[in-house]
Amino acid sequence: MKKIIEQTERYDIIQMNFRSLPITFRCWKDGSGIIEIRVDTNFAKANGYKSVEDMAEKTIGQAKFNETFGGVPDWIRVDQNGGFTFVGINPMLFN
């Protein structure tokens, strides 16, 4: 089941169930075909982790997320092959 959460000129945010967990997607309308998934407890559980914190520690580690992105990013980009890429701003670029 697909549920529309938000629609703007730039993107749609929709929710779909995966293994009975609501997963939130952001679909960009700029012609790029970019789809992102909200990194939350449901996303972590759908990928076999207990929580976002558990996922962070068992992948690259919370310290690396903090160093690279200033924490675990809110969204992760998914490619056409189902691969994931975290998207965020390097905290060194903050003023």
C-alpha cells in the first residue's frame, strides 16, 4: 500500500510497507530519477538491525558517521540496482 505523505514542486514523499514496516521514500521531480529513503528505525529493522544506532555501529561505525556527516544522515540514496549511498554535508564545511 502506497501512502502520500507530502507533495511539493521539488519532490514527493511517500510511504510503502516492506515486511509490514512503513518505509518513507522521497522521490525527486527534477528529472534525475533520484529516490531517497528516510533513515529511521523502520529502515534499520527492514535491513536486519535493531535500530539506527545498531546499524551505524555495525556498518562504518558511529564515529565515522559523525566525522563524515556530523551524524547519521536523515536520508539515504538508493540506486537502480538497490545499492545505498549516504548523502550528507561534511561537518568541516559548517561555519
